[in-house]
Amino acid sequence: MKKVLFVSFDLIRENDPKKSLSVASILALLKNDECLRSKYEFDHLSVNVHAGESWREKTGAVKFSDYSFIAISAYIWNRSSTNEFLEYLRCVGFSGSVILGGYQIAGGSLEEYKTRYPHADIFVEGYAENALLNLLAEDDPSANIPKIIKTKLKPDVLISPFLSGEINITQGMEMLRFETKRGCPYSCSFCRHRDVINNTVYALDKNRIIRELDLFISMGVKKINIVDPVFHIKNYKEILPEMISLCKRRQTKTRFTLQCQLDFIARNGGEFLNLCKQGDFILELGLQTCDEKISALINRKFNMTAVETALETLRDSGIKHEITMIYGLPGQTLAGFTKGMEFLKKKCRDSNCEIKAYPLLLLPGTQLYAEKEKYNFEESENTDGLNIPHVVSSNSFSYNDWQKMKEIADG
């Protein structure tokens, strides 16, 4: 029987489950497939980047030569160490196939991927579950390497990582991440949530979602972060009332966080907010900029009249909410960012509103990644403890300007 090792570089915080939702969803599907069950054993090794774990220490006792395939998650937070790890695998005698997936694998040709990751063999673009299922079901998955694989997601065949036990739910758990759909209908130039294969939003099976929610609430999970890029599309009118009903029936005070859009709140958020008032919800709303010209540059066009309407509606609702901004965007200046933050502070004076700002990241497969030279973006990995590369200067702001924007954001 062949063995497959998944190595994930994770940002697991103190109260998070010990296995990320993304890798758990992949493992749940592969482990429960009848065809693969007789051919493969699957192991998982997590390197917690957030806790400062070293992949050298975590992998020191692993006998890599036992494995036919090693699948690795490539994200921006392990960008600087991915090739070091891949080279290490070859040095210690791993002769099988390296599979590389994650947000760093998007929008490139095979030649580009091999130039960037010379020790990798198979590159997974898009959602990995069905792509890996199809690959490993082949008679010879390592044939014709190097190669790119990509497969349309089939949400109806996905296996719940919670109901299958891939993620262990314990009584009184502090927090977990959960999804009801994947993909995003928007095409913001900085974001990788849009489905890179079919530009589709996939709703997960309603019965599965309700069974998962019932499990979480019955186990007294205190906080559920719903990671849908935009919650209020597709199936939300079916799911939101069920969430509220389950909490009332179980008599629990589970808190939910939902990601929403301000333009939705401005246009027709009344019914949505009335439902949210019946439970304990925090709404996360990505505004990103208060400058209409910059919003057009990042494919997130809006008008400030609608933004003000949405902010007033949220204030009147009494629902807790977070407004998020980005600093380092194209065309942005220190004066413009400062003005936008001051505007929000005036509009969001009550205790139910929190304002947050984050530095711009350039992600492969996004428009801004391809436009790095156009805006003269410069990155630095020394701006936080995780060595994540952030844009720190451009043709519209200097590094000193960026530092001042960071001070305002950290405020």
C-alpha cells in the first residue's frame, strides 16, 4: 500500500482546532473514498507558523522515503521557506512525487511554476479535493510529470471534516472555522477568493450544513467563524434561519461571525439584519478604501453615499460589526488613508463598531500581482513576526508613508 503525506504550514492560534479546515476537508474526502482506501494510507504533519514552529524540528524524525507522494500547502506565509523544505526533501532521499497546492499556485504556466519551485512535480490549481481524488485514482499518478492538475469542484461529493471526525469537536470548544459555500462573485484585484477554475460560487449541501451546525451548537461551541468570502449570497436565506432556530432550540449563546458587503446592507439589508438581531452575530465588512477612485482601480467600485447609508443602517441595528481597510493599495497616499480612517472613526463612534486595517499582500493569480511593475510595488518580509511579505512602498507612497499608515492602523 502506498503512503501519502500532507504537510501543511498553518496559522493555528491558541483556541483554534489543531487541524486547518482546508487540509481537513481534503483528507476527509480522500480517506472516505472506497477506491483510494485500499490503495493508500494518508498521514498529516502540521507546522504551526503562527506559533513559530520550525519545519526542520517538526520533520526531523519523519522518514520521508516511506512515502510515494508528499503534498504541501504553499501560502504567502511560508513563501520564504517552501523551496528550502522542498530541497531538504530531496537531500534526505525522498524520490517520490511532490504535489504543491494552495493560494501560491495560480495564474502561472508549468514553466513558471517549475522555475519558482524546481523540486515540485505536480501543481494543483484551484480547490484541491476533487483534483487530488482524480489524480490518486489514476493507475500511475506520477506519469507525465511535471504537470498541472485542476478539476471543477463537486460540492455534493465532499465529505464533512466535522461529521467524519477529521476535525475533533470537543464540549465547550472556544472557536472553529466553518463554511457554507466557496467562491466569490466579485473580482477584486487583490483577492484570491474567486474560484480560479470556473469563476463560480459553490453552495455546499444544505443537509450537511445543518447537521454540522447542530453538532457544533449541541457541543456548546462558543464561537463559529463562517469563512465564506460573502455569506449573503446563494444559500444564506436557507441557512441563516436554521442557525438562529438551532441556537434557540438548544438554548445556547453561540456567537457567529459573517463576512458581508456594505453595498448589500445599503441596498436590501433590512431582512438580513432583522434575522441577525435574533442571535449573536458579528458582521465583518471589507470596505478597503474610502476613496472612490482607488475603489475603481481595485475592481471594488462603490459610491460613498451608499457606504454612509450602510454605516447608518448598521449603527441603528445595534449589531456588532467590523469595518476593514487595506493600506498599500494602488494610488493610495498617506493623506488619503488618514482621511478615510478619520471618516470611519466619526461614523463608527459606538461600541458596536470596530475599525481594522491590514497591509496589502500580493497574491499569485490576482490582478495586482500581475501589475506589480505598473505600480512600482516593493515588498518587505520584515514587518511582522511571521515574515509575510507586505507591500511597503509604491509610486504613490514611500516606505516612511507606509510606516505612518501602519501606525494609524495599529492605533
